[in-house]
Amino acid sequence: MNRDPHPSMPTILVTNDDGVYSSGISAIRQSVDGLGNVTVAAPSMQKSGVGRSVSVFEPLRLSEIKLETFDAYAVAGTPADSVILAIFVILDRLPDLCVSGFNIGENISTDTVTTSGTIGAALESASYGIPTIAASIQVTDQGDKFDDHRHYEYDFDLGIDLVRRISKHALKRGFPDGVDVLNVNIPRNATPDTRVEITRLSRKIFKTAVSERHDPRGRPYYWIDGDLVQDDEAGTDVHALVRGYVSITPLTLDSTVGLDQLTTWAIPESLVAAVETMLG
């Protein structure tokens, strides 16, 4: 199904977890418009919180659709499923770059990196050696994360510019050694003058709690909920976003603890410099 009109140009995959009809995916597509041959493949419906799960017990269906300004593929599956079908069916090759987002809602801390479908799609892409950017915008109302995002209103211009700069650099020079995914989180009220910090993951963003309720027959059921952590140590993504800074966290697929991590959690200055170079 490879329909690459310009084989000499880079191939770029765009995906998300909010669904192919989300305003966020239309915005992030603008980030890479003109940088190569762009293919959009994403879940046909909202799939937040499914992480990197893949569908192994049911078949997947793929539909080519026409959106307002571009064509896309709607996948009846998870974000990771969308990446897999894009690589092995739609493109029949590995793209040169993948961007996942814009997620409506920040993806910070190990809590969200291990549960977010936006990050899950990014990790699936990165597992094939593809430089991958995951980008999310902060929300002030946590309920916004789970609404219908087809008409979500937000000025994505700053995010579009930032992801475009990183994408240009990635296509020319790749990622710094050891980096598989760049996790970009943009504060709600960011401006062109907003500070950018290269961060590490906070341990937690949610103070997990469980609410018990009862149905009309008196049987209990449960909602997983909880408040947000309000701050964390300097150098973390939570700390940066709380202060209104853009957070860029370099992620690696290899979760093995390194000896250096046993003594310090600071990001090496060389890596900070390498990521800052990508901002242009």
C-alpha cells in the first residue's frame, strides 16, 4: 500500500491517542508539513490511557478517510496498533521520523510515560529505531483530557513551531546518542519567550485513590481517581511545567538501571547541550 509520491523525500508518520479526528493531530501535522511525505495514522476513537498495548486477540480494521485539509488512516485499535499498521501495511517501510500528538493534556512523570497512549505510540515507533517526538499541551481542567477533541480550541502555534524545529534537526542529524524519544510538554499559557528546560521524569504526578460507589442494586463499583502532585524536585518535568516552562525529557527504551543512576539522577550536561542544539 506504499503510496509515497516522492520517494527521495523523508517519510514522516503522524499519530496520537486522542483519535484521528482530534484538533491536536491536525495541528501537529502542520509541524512537519513540507518536511517530507507525511502519513497520518491514528485510532478511530479516543484511546487515552492505553499505553503501548497492542491488539492480539482481535483483528484490526483500517479505513482511509478525508479530513478537512488532509487524508488520514483511521485504525480500529490502539495508538501502538496504528504505528504497526502504518509501518507494515500503509508505508511498507520504516519512516524517517514519527511525531505523536498533540495530546490534549500533559504527559509528565513515570505515571503517564507508562500509561499514555501518546507515549505508547512513540515508544512503539522508537522500538524500530525511528527518531520519535511525543508532544502534549497542558490543560487546566483535567476533565478536558477525556472530552471530544474534534473541536478543541487552543492556539497550537508555539507548539507547532517548537516541534517543527526539533523535527528539522532530527531529519538532518538524528537524535543524540542514547535518546529514543523526546517527550515535549508545553504549558497552557506558553509564549515565544517561555523558558525551555531539559528535564528528567518525576516519579509521580498522581496521588492515586479509589472511590467506591454503588449501583441501583447495591453492588459496589469503583473509579480510579486522585489529586495531582503539585510540585517536585528541580530538574524534573513536573517542576518545570508547574513553573510555566516548556519541558523536554529525553527518553530511552532501555529501562535498565545504569551504575551512574545509582549515585545521581542529574541529566548529563552533554545530553542537555545536545537536546538544546536541536531547538535551533
